[in-house]
Amino acid sequence: MQGASRTEGTPLAGSEADTAGTDTSPRLYNPDLAPTRKAGRSWSGYNVFTLWANDVHSLGNYAFAIGLFALGMGVWDILAAFVLASVFLFGLLSLSGYMGAKTGVPFPVMSRIAFGIRGAKLPAVVRGGVAIAWFGIQTYLASSVLSALLVAVAPGLRSWQQHSLLGLSALGWVSFLTLWLVQVLIVSYGMDVIRKYIAVAAPAVLVTMAALAVWMFAKADWSLAMDAGHPFTGAERWLHILEAAALWVVIYGTFVLNFCDFTRSAKSNRSILLGNLVGIPVNMMFFAGIVVVLSGAQFRINGRIIAGSDDIVRTIPHTFLLVLASLALIVLTVAVNLMANFVAPVYALVNLFPQRLDFRRAALVSAVIGLVILPWNLYDSPVVVEYFLGGLGALLGPVFGIVMADYWLIRRTRVHVPHLYTEDPRASYAYRSGVNPRAVAALVPSAAVAVVVALVPYFSAVSGFSWFLGAVLAAVLYVAVPGRVRRPYEDVDGEEIAVPSA
């Protein structure tokens, strides 16, 4: 143990500091929430790379990026936006990833450092709630591709689209439930099976999407439309580039929070950095290249702009390529959902009910919620997506700012891991009845600003920067608000209560 003085709340002295928090509480600890043992961690740089290779190439990301072309951004504008976004994301995710590798704990436990053992439930629930909604939506998007594929291969199935229940056609229900069940089965076997799945899915997706882009490029006589006919110019052009880059970072605003759910199993911080380097800047530019080829070539061929994720495959007249592209996008979306939208709510639910739920049970609960909310209706409702999910998403920026400021600027990476699992009022993260008033004082005003900027039409010109504004404001307030702090902070690993890594 490094340092004998208490860091928050009532100071401890001597033997009290050495014994406080040595007993884990069943309300805070179970094998799924426990830190991972350093020996035997299995995630290599390649596994981190495949995580991004799958996630970057998701259906939602393609729809977003191709939408930039439809909005008037030219090819070079889109590439510039992705360069800026990739550099920024590499930095954020490397900082976030280090936290998981050092402590070995998942995000709901990591957030106890800044928010307290009870206050941490709020950011975990917000992150999990956003993820559950997007799990359902991404499954619906993938099911749309599967439905398009089934109709292309078996045209007689068109009749299944003439009848609907709760807003979804019969064919849509079959496609959605099939993919829903596949994801439940995969995640029920835990993080190791997820790691193996994405390791196999990534190269297949990359090769297939590259082949599709080359085929489209050839169909357009090896030329591209550099814009849709009305490009932005001057200051307006650069504003759109910056806003597109900011929005791309916001898309990953959820992932930068719970990246530690994966890096807690990383072999070393070097593995994280190498995986991030290839998986974010390099892979993201590869993705941007495919986007500009698909959108520019399609516009060159027939003057049409790809409008949605299922249009990516519907525009392919060659049946064999259509099947390959559809299967690749479906495999890809399953991988993305498992990583970005399944793991987070699973850990959030386990954190809420550690005595009742384990990883498998929480996965089933999360999947059922993602089904009963009828996500296709959410996706088709601009009000729900913009105001509800947009508002919740805006809250994640301030949470990220507080967690990062606490860990990097105040504690300087020093964490007493066993104290994250104890209800001992003398322990480091007991704060005031388990809630850190300093975090609350920083979160409330910064979250209010972020939500107002994101949702109020008056601020529409800067709404794309709401996540950044909330994160920076929260970090500044957190550092500026006086706290009952005594240095040096204790830096104690969790090996004594650790479990084998998945």
C-alpha cells in the first residue's frame, strides 16, 4: 500500500487506513464486477483492433457518414472530418482504455471512484439505458438488411411484408427475432466468446466492404462524384467539417465511457495503444474511403444518393455480391451490438443487482427490454431519437469529463481498488452516504448546459458540440469545486479480490 493517509471524507490514520475496506460487500461485489487478475489476461492488440474494425463499420455509422454526402459535404470534406475525429478519438480512448488495464474493473465500478459507491449507479444506468435502446435499434437495422436479402433471394416472401403487428411486418418479425436470438446466445457465453466472435467477424467484414467499394468504383468507370452538386464553401464548409467530426466523436461518446469493460482484459497498455492506433486512425480512414466511394460512385452511376442502411445492399444488382454484402453487414451489426450496446447494460444491471444477476441473466434481461420497447417505432420517431436518446446521450459528456478529471488530474491514476467494493464508511469512496457531493455539484450544471445545447432549437448551430461542451465544463467544475482531499492518494491493486480474466 502506498501512502497511509485518507483521501476523502473523514481521514484515517495508521492501522485504520490499512484495514478499512478489506471486506467486500455483496451489494457491491460479485465475480462479474470483480477486478480481473493481471496474469492470464487475453485481449491482445489484435483483439482491440478487431473491436474497432467491427464497430467503425456499423450500419448506423455508414448511414451517418453517407448522410454527410447527402447533406452537401464533398469527398474531401468528409475525409477531413474523419481525420480530425480519428485523432481526437485515439486520444480519448487511449486514456479511457488505460484505466481499465490498470484497475481491471468494469465501467460501473470505475465510476465509483468519482461518484461514490452509490452515486455511481446513476451514470451506469444512463449509459446502460442508452445502450439498450440502441441495441434494439441496431438489431432492427440489421433485420432490415436481412429482410431485403431474403426478398432478393426468395421474391415470394414479399407477401410477408403486407401484414404487420405492432408496427413491424411478418417478415420483419422473423428477421428481427432471428438476429435477437443469435445475439442472446452469443452473449450468454460471456466475454471470451464475444472476443472470439469479433476476432473472426472483423477480417470478413473488412474484405467484403472493400470488395463492394471496388465493384462500385468499377461500375462508375473508375470515377467519383466529388459532391452531390451543391458543396459548401468558405467558413460554412469548415463549420460543417468541424461539426461532422464532433458528431462522429459523439457517436463514440458512449464507448469512451465503458471502454474499460474490454481493456480490463487487455494484456498490457501497449496492446491497447497498438490496437487503438490501427483500429481508429488507420481503420477509420479505410472506412471513410469506402464511404466516399459508395456515395460518390452511386451518384456518378445514376444521380441517386444512398438514403439508408438497407439501401447499401438494395442498390447492388448482382445477387452474389448482394448476398455477401448483406451477410457481412449482418455479421458486423451483431458484433457492434455485442460490444457497444450489450456489454454496457449487462454490467449496469449486474451492478444494480449483484446478488441476483450474473452476466448471463443480465444479458437476457437487457435483451428482453430491447425487444419490448419496440425499437423500430423508436427509430421511426424523430422525437424519441432526438429528444429522449439525444438528451440521454448529452448527459454522457459531463459524466466522461468528471471521470477523466478525477482519475487523471486529481488522483493522477492512483486508485485503491479494494475500497471500490466495500461499504465501510471509512473507505476511500464512501464519501457522504456513498455519494460524492463534488461530482454532483459538477454534473448538474454541466448536464443542464449539455442537454439545452443539444435539444433547444435556438442552439442548433452548435448542437453538434454539446457532448464536448458538457465534458469540458464538467471537468473544469469538478477540478474547481473544493473537495475534502488529502494527498497522497492510495494506490492499491485488486489482486487479492481479483478473478481470472475472460
